[in-house]
Amino acid sequence: MAQNKLSGLVFDEYLEPFPGATITSSEGTSVISNIDGEFTINVKKFPVTLNVTSVGFQSEIVEVTSMSDDLNVILKEAFVLDQVVISASRTPERVMESPVTIERIDGKYIKRTASPNFYESLSNLKGINILGNSFSIKIITSNRGFGNTLNNRFVQLVDGVDQAVPIFDYSLGNIIGLNELDVKNVEILPGAASALYGANAFNGILLMTSKNPFDDHGVSTYFKSGVTTQEDRGAYAFYDVGARMAYKFSEHFAAKANIVYTKGEEWHARDYRNTSGQGGRIISGTSHADDVGYDGVNIYGDEIGFNLRDIIRSLENRGQLLPNGQPIPAGSWLNVDNVNVSRVGYREENLLDLDTKTLNFSTDLHFRPWGKNSAEIILGSKLSLSDNLIHASNRYSQRQGFMEQYKLEVKGKNYFVRGYYTENDAGNTMDGRLAGIFIANEWKDHATYFGEYGVAYLASIFTGATNDQAHAFARQVSESGRLEPGTPEYIASLNRAKNTPISEGGAKLIDQTGYYHADANWNLSDYFDFANIQVGGSFRSYALDSQGQVYTDDDGVLRHRLYGVYAQVQKKFKDDRLKLTATARFDKARNFEGKFSPRATLSYAVGERRDHNFRIGFQTAFRNPTSQDQYLGLQLGDRVFLGTVEENLTREVTVTPYRSNPAILATLTGENAFNNSFTAESVDAFLADVRLGNTPDVSLLEKAELETIRPETVQSFELGYRGAVDLAGKLFEFDLVGYYNFHEDFLTTKEVFAPFYGDVNNPSTPDSTPGTEAGTAVVRNDMLRYVLRTNTNSKIDTYGFAAGFSTKILGGFDFGGSYTFSDFKVDADNIDFRPSFNTPKHQVKLQLGHERLFKNFGFGVNARWQDEFLYQSRFIEALVEDRLVLDAQLSLGFPKLKSQIKVGGTNLTGENYTTVPGAGIIGSQYYISWTINN
């Protein structure tokens, strides 16, 4: 049959040519409009229907009856609530009809965002926060609370593939995510989502969808550069370039490749406030001149310290002589300063590499063996090579970190089956805290250092010096010959720290952990008319391979598995106004009992045009303990971090010298920590009493009662409204949601001390001979400190609401805003439990912009304010100050060159701030970008 070539034009609402629109005929053929908005499509006969679409715009359907019909199509911007999402129920539906809270952006949003990249722009969405782990790594959290840089309560997927780094079990921002040129849309569910997405979709899930090369082909690039400025650091240049190449070879095969390279300087971490220790509070002092036990936030090596009375008592017991050859008088320890004395550490900038660069490369091959409307087979790979900083329990400098991911997926109209493998290689990763400790101890071991300090202090006191003078003299003596940053000796010691594994006392982290994952979904709508029914499942197998450096895998790769199955029924009633969605899921992991996760939501559309939607929902979620929570076995300084599943207790073996006699070695396992240990709080109280000269009162010592770790759960209730309202002749879109969550078995950190000898049930009874009592072990500091993960019995409730609006004002300006309230309460049976809510109570966000203020010129402004809140983590506990952040951008399009130039800046007030205590202090960023053919 002869083909008719039908031509037409597509315009935007400003009557400018609209490139990139998809024109699909009722006969099944499709084309894309060119840079001038022109298209030509083959049709066999008339009449024919054309559907003209583009992401972020309202679809237009045109009936064409003959070749003489004028084909001029105008695409208007879609209302936010009319945009289609999939993540909420794994089936396409308008945002308005979604059964749960959802936020969404697309390519149109990205082009006009005032952020330096699309990922950081997510912080402008209602109920979404971003934590600055480092310059290159940003962590997405939600207003539901409990966010931190160890963000394992939030799941991030790209085309359905988990982006979690295997060693951490959470995503390091967009480090192996999407090139912004390849972003089709991003959807975020800020609340519980385990019913559909399984374990760890506890406080939210982010789903990024890339462009399909069958639909979006061609070559597009961007070039971005500028400077970052920070107080006391100056300005540093950064570069960010990317390209997307996609080609449709035929109706059966298409392919794409993406490459992104970024380079810059880390935000410097320069918090020198004093702390009560790792994970502790901020206390007074900024140097050893203020506090002889000074332990600075971003100074590493000063974590090692002992009470001066314990030091002198140990010297007395060993018969240490003073410089005059006389023994230390008995009981001298009772007359010295009752304070902690620490080593002098090194600043972060003298230990860690602060330049950052990342190279990402991905390829995808798409096959449609049986044509457009049949199954599609996708082979994909992602590779990432990066140098960056990672903020976790410690600060890590990663050089040549490598991550790889491979995917095979088959999908059709109503189903998908996919499998993928992800592996990380730590490369040359160094722990900054351990590097500082290594350098200090290699130069002068801790026993020698504190011995010199104690002898010099006493000698000074006995010659009539004041306490302050004695401390100053002791520091001078013990620090004599210290390795200074920049000297050849210091650099050589630092290099040895970098190349010595953690298990051998160094700072090098070794890990090549990976996981295999498979999941599938089948929509049975073609088989059942009465409701939309879906079933699916997933399976994951971890292969932990740190060679004994992180996990207790000294004897080979450790494996653990989990699987889940789910079913969902969605039914509409009352002229499709009332929609019921019910979901049930069952998950089972190797070390834990099975978890059942139900979800039920009910929504009702009101109004003639159904533009008011009310919903109520209940859902549950759970979080499995991470691989580190389960199998960690890592000694960091004077502490052992221990995973607490049953089988790991015997796998973790630590050999350490007695503090009272380094010639004797003690061997402990995790069972000592669980079955024969004292609480850290009771040990502190006991030793404080002993240091006052009192007879040791073992009744102050409290045995630690511990349980092996188990999943944490949440039950969430949500009430929401979405709608469009005409106010004073302006159409306002509103989105309101309130929630109340009940948390149980919340995961928390506890610290205990396991004595080298004795029975904690009878701390005054010796093992065999006098002097082998558990209480005596504590007095002598013959004990090992364990940091472990367990569940609290405290009940935690979180609650809050979020309200957002968007509209157009003053003849086309986009204006929107949101307010978020978040809070929690704790029924604290354990007074030492730290909830780590880490979320501001109040947040306000505003956006103002115009895509085309005049021809080809647009602008955007975003403002974000939040109040002060307490941030608790295993690194530090400190207040995050309230802040106002202002971002802005100007954009100028060059249609004939298929280009857009954007000039912008972030944090334009210039007021430096932190999102994570102890991480880099964030300054301002100014940039110019040139995007071609996107």
C-alpha cells in the first residue's frame, strides 16, 4: 500500500518551535520533531489519529482526515498533579491518584533548576533533605526522620536496579547513578514502602528512570565549570562534563552509552571543637592548652587517652623510677590531677587527600526481537572509578575506588524479570582516624608516650611546679621529636599507614564485597477484569569479601541471602472515583524470622473534574540489619566494632595485650562481649569512684544484658489530599499529607567492656588466684571495649505533616512553596538510648522562576530554610544550626545551535554551613554550563 508523508509543526505555548516531541500515529508508527518543531510521519490511510506527547507536557490528540489538513500542534505544560507516576503502585497513574505521598521531577524540571546538578535539586522538593557527605557524595533523606550519612533506611533505584554500595548497604549519592542527560524522570516516595520494594524501603525510596534509546536517540553533551568558595580555604575550580550517545539502529535494536567526569576540591572539614570522644558530645575547649584530654572533631590520633591517675598508678605498680633514680612514692596517683590525658593528633587536611574526581561510564543494549509492542531485552553495565571522601563512623579517603554493575532484564507490557550483580572494590581507601593513630604510635608507642608523660608530670610536681606547669612540661617531654606534617619522616609514616591493612594496625581498608539480585513483577490485568492484580518477588545473595579487614571473613567469603514475595490488588468503585489498593509482602533473611508487610490505602476523587483527591492509608515497613550490623569484626583504635548475629559472636576473635602487663596476651571473642561484659556507663561510674581513692565498689558494676540483633519495624498511618483550586482567578495545585509512625525494635548502638579475666556475675571473685577478679580487671584497665549494634526496647513515635503548593503568577511566573513539620517522642526505658532523629522540626522552601521571561531567556530562584536540630551519629553528636540557603540561575537558549547556557550559584548569602557535623563545611558554588542537544 502506498505511504502518505504527513508533515506538521509542534509549538510550545509561547508559539516557539518545540523540538523532541513524540508523534505517534494510530497505525503504530512514531517520529520525533526536529529542532524547528517539524516532523514528517508516514500514514497508510485516512482518517488517522496522531498523539503528540512530551515529558512534562499535556498530550494532544489530533484527528487527521486528509493530506490537506493543517497540522500545527501546541503542547502546554502539564499540571504537576496530572503527571504520570509508576513507583507508588507499580502501575501508571496520575500523581493526583497516587495512593501514597510522592514527589517527581523530569527533564523539564532539570533544565530550569537552580542547582548545579539534578541530584542536588531534589533538596527543593517537599519533605526531601540532602546531607552533604562530601563534595561529590550527597545523601537523600526524607522528613520522616532518622537520616544520616549511613543512610540504610532509604533505597535508591535506577531503572529498578539498587544503587547500594555492597560494603555499606546504602547508596553513595549519585556516584554510580544517572548522567543528567539520560534522566527521564525521578520519583521519590518519602515514607514506608516495604510492601512493594522490600527490606530497607523503611523511610523512603528514590526511583530514577533513564531514557530509552528507542525513543530518545542522538548525541547530547554538557560542559560545566566554576568555583567553590569556603571560608579559610579560598576558591577552587571544579569541572563537570558529560555526554550521552544513543542510536536506534533498527526497530529491533538500539543502544546508548553515557560518560561523566567530575573534578574538584572537597569541602574542608575544619571543626576543631573539643569532644567527649568518638560519637560523643561537644564540650569546652579547642586545643590541649584548654584541655589536656582534648579530642578535636576533625583531628585524628588524639582519640587515644587515659586518666592521669590510672597512668601514675600503673607506673607505681611497675616500679617506674623518677629522673632522679628514686621510685615513685606509693599513693602518688591519688594526689595528681584527676583528668584524662590524650595524645596530640593531626588535622584532617594533613592526613586525607582533599581533591576529588569521578569517572562514570555506562552502556545499554536494547533488543526488541519481535517488534515495538513485544518483549524488550536489555543488557546494561555501569562502571565507576572515583577519588573522594566518605563520611561514616570515621572519615575515609578513597583513591581509585571502583564499582561495577551488570544487568540483564526482559520486560513486556505487563511484566519484567531482571537480574544484576554489583561489586565494590575499596581501592586505596584509608581511614583518617586510624591513620592519625598509626603515625602517632609508630613514632612513639602509646605505652612509652604516656609513661614519659606521667614521669615528667610527677617530676615537675615534685620540684614545685603548678599543675598547669607540670602538664605543659609533660607535654613538652612526651612530644619531643614529634613527626610534623610535610616532613619526609611524616610523609613516609603516612604512606605506611595507607598501605598497612587495618587488621595489621594500619589504616588501609580492603573490601571486594558484592551481591547478586533478581526480581520480577507480573501485572495480571489482561487476565482479570474485576481488579488490577500484580504479583512479584525478589532474591538477593551477598558475598562479603574483606579478607578479614571489615567482616569476620578471615576464612573466606561470607554469604547470606534474603528473598521476598508480594501481591497487590487495586480496585475502583463508584464510577472509578473510589480506589482501594491492598498489598501484602513476605520477606525472609538467613539470620532472621520472616517479616510480613501489609499495606492498604483508600482514595476518593471529588468534583466534576475529579480534581480533589482524598486518601487514607496504612502500611508497614521493616529494615534488616546491614551486613556490617550482622558480620562486622573490626578493631578501630581502642574499640572493637562487632556484628551481632549469633554465628558472628564466635567468628570474631581479638588478641590484645594486658594493659597491666603487655607481655601477657588476652584472647576474647564476641561471646565475651555478649556473656561476660559490663555496661560502659557502669564502668565509667566505677572508675570515677576508684579514682577518688575509694575502695573499689563492685556493686557499681552492672552486667550488660544483650540480645542478638533483629530487624526493626514501623507501622505508618497517612492522611492526604491533592487537588487543584481556583483562587482569585489563579489555579493553585495543593498537596497535603500528615503521618504518624510507630517504631519498634529500633536499631541502636551500645558499648560494653569485657574484662580479660573474672566473672562479671561475681566481680569480686577471682578466676583462680587473687588478682583475677573481674573488678580488678576493670581497675587495671585489663578489658576491651566493644561497640555493637542491638535493638532498643524503647518505643519511638514519629509524626508530622507537609504542605505544598504551586501556581503561576504575574503572567507566567512559576511560584511554589512548601512547609514541613517533623517531630518524635520516645518512651525511653533505656536512658542512654540515642534516637538519632537528625531532622529539623520546621522547614520552609520557596521557588520562583520563569522558563521564558523573554525569548529564550529564563531564570529560577530557590530558597530553603530550616531550624536548628540535634544530629547524633557514631562520629559525633552536635547541633546543626538553623540556616537559609539561596540558589539562583539564569538560562539562555540558542535553538539554532541546539544549546542552552546556564549561569548560576548556590548559597548566595555566602554564610557557610554544615548539614552533617564533622563533615565538610559547605560554602558557595558558582558555575556556568553549556548543554548541547538535550
